[in-house]
Amino acid sequence: MNANQESPHRRYNPLLDEWVLVSPHRFNRPWQGQQEQTEYPELIRYDETCYLCPGNTRVNGAVNDAYEKTFVFKNDFSALNDEFYSADGSCDLFKAQSIQGESRVLCFSPDHSKSMALLSAKEIKSVIDTWQAQAIELGGKYKWVQIFENKGSVMGCSNPHPHGQIWAQSEIPSIPARKSQHLQNYWQTHSKPLLLDYVESELKKDERIVCANNYWVALVPYWAQWPFEVMLIPRFDVQHMHQLNTSQKEALATIFQEVAIRYDNLFETSFPYSMGWHGAPFDGRDHSEWTLHACFFPPLLRSATVKKFMVGYEMLADAQRDMTPEQAVKMLTAVSNIHYTKSM
Ligand code: H2U
């Protein structure tokens, strides 16, 4: 039987109790399908037609502050609000639930031409400070605060101005709820947070580390589904964003910037991704099993224009990837940690 590193195999994701099919030999298959537009950084620092630039008027007529660092506003098209839905579907087959919440938009910088990869570590630290303040405020009202960023039109981002979103809600969403359950199961057996054990083992193996500092590790998880998926995991015990101290936030800003720069350098493009934070729910309970962490899910596969599609087998069976996470790490560590537009 042919058994080698290139052979198809499945890898288990203990956070979500699911498998990913790895088929490294498929990476060189020909591609005659859809090509994405290449996105380069925006050139103008202020765009009078942008809904997110300082001082500009948004779609609904509200005027943005003349902000100098970050700016948060209530999403004019909020997915969540404080109304109550009278749910009459309460049987097994037709279950509905009322949900309350708030959706906010967070502009990372007044400079329209920037992205996380182009902001300084100090400017990224201001974003982290804002994430903290939002988590404290919204976590006081809702059980779940989802901080995320969609970057690039291929990820559904509606505007190139550097921004992310914060959705807070009364019910814990499905993915974090599953994660919570599996973190709890691990805690009950091992009396240690799963992700702290995981990051320690990854540091020892040193096969999937993109970069690391005293407080944080960026790695392509063993069970990554997206070609260049990255997790940012702390090397210390922390459950919530708002618990990070100044040194931990400064170190986070530095490593976040390095991940974003390496992403952009990979195909010399403004690298699209969806990124978000997972931490313990705000339900007043002890959540020692949780470790705050960020997940980056970038869609690009083999160039700035060819993306991975999660279709067919992925929709019906399991996620599947062609190159291995180890090959992805080799590519991410081979590129410079200085942004390609600055080294030209
Ligand atoms: P995305 O780029 O990830 O779609 O986020 C931008 C959000 O900004 C989007 O959810 C909101 C949209 O509803 N928005 C406003 O609230 N007001 C506006 O004037 C434009 C966009």
C-alpha cells in the first residue's frame, strides 16, 4: 500500500468535533474556473463618497464623527435589535426563538487607504483598545459579543475603508456553543484549557508556527480547512478580550500586524479574509476551559485570483483541502515580514 505524506487522510478538529479531508496530491490540478479581481491597497487617504470616512454622511443621513483614531457606530442596517419576537414555533420540527442584540461598525482608522497590514502596531493597539471597550460594554448586556472583520470584496466586504463589525446578542450562536461544549469536555478530562495544551504542543513540534512572541502564537491549525487559515492563540490563560493587559495588547498588535503583512506578501495583493474573536460567553459563569483566540479564514488558494470554493463535498460531507497546513506554513514563513509596498 502506498503510504506517504502526500496520501489522502482526515484530520480531526477537537474544537468543533469535525473532520477535514486532506488531499495534498490534488494541489497541482489545472484551474480553468473563476478568477477573482486582484485587490491592491487603496491609494487615497480620504474618499468623499465613502460612508465610513470621517465627517462623511452615511446612507441614512447620519454624519460620522471627525474621528482621529477609531470610530464606532450603530449599524444602520443592524441584523439584531431589541425587539421581541413572539415565537409560536416551539415543537421539535418548527423551533423559533426570540433574540435581542446590537450590531455595530468599527472603523479601524480615519485613513481610507489603510488595512490592518498597513496600520502601525500603535494604530492596531487602538483597535484592540476599542475591541476591549466594546466587549466590556456589550458583554454587560448580552451573552455573546462577536467581533469580526470581513476584508475584501471576495469575502463580502462592502467598503474598502478599514473596518470591522461587532454583533452582540442574547443567545450564544451555534459555532461558539459547539466550541464551548468541546472545550468543557476537554477541561473535565484534562483539567487544562484545550487551547493552552494545543499551543504548547504546537510550539514543541514547530511544524505549523507562522510567528510567535512572548505572549502570542500565530499558527496554521493542524485541522485547518481554509488553505491559509491561521489561529492567533495566547501563551497565557485568558478567557476574555477585556482581560488583556497593556503588554499583552502591545504584543497582540505586533503579531496581528505580522500575520496581516505576511498574508499581503503571499500573493502581493490586499489579502482577503474573514477574521474574528472567540472568547468565553458573558453568562456570569466560570469559564476556565476557554482561551480567547482569533481565527483568520482567508479564501485564496493558489494565487491572488484563484479562491477556494467550499462547495459539493464540503457542503454535503466534510471540509476538504489540497495543500497541507505544513505546506501553507512554509509559504507564509518564506515571505518577508515587511509589507511588499514598502520594500519596493
Ligand atoms: P461589511 O463591509 O463587512 O459589509 O460592513 C459594513 C457595514 O456597514 C454593513 O454591515 C454598514 C452596513 O450595514 N453600513 C452602515 O451602517 N451605514 C452606511 O451608511 C453604510 C454601511
